[in-house]
Amino acid sequence: MVKRKNSKESIKGLGVKYGTTLRRRYTNIYRILKSKRICPKCGSLRFKRAVIGIWKCHKCNYTIAGGAYDIISKHT
């Protein structure tokens, strides 16, 4: 059995067959998606994505439309 490194850079869920490049892209997007955000209206840390493109604060019920993985879509 092959031993794998336990690194913080990789996210579980993608196997060896998908390749390194795809796993790195997935890791970057996943980190952006799951990072904590501050609500622009009330300043709480309960600002999260409700569905794709819709961001909602669960404290003050403030809703805003944005990008799929981040509030502001970043084009590279």
C-alpha cells in the first residue's frame, strides 16, 4: 500500500485519476468559497453563500447577488 503525504494544500474528494493541475484548481476555488466573509451591512461573520450567485447574511437577512464562488467574480 502506498503512503500519502498529509498536506494542507490538497482537499479530500479528488482521487489520483484527476491529475495534479485539476486538484490544485479545485483547492483554490474551494478555499475561496469556504473563507469567512464580513457582512457589508451589519459587519457580522455570518455572511455565506445561499445558492450559486446569491450571498446572504443570516444575522440581518441582507441578500446580495454576486459571483458563483466569491462575492466579486475574479477573472484571470
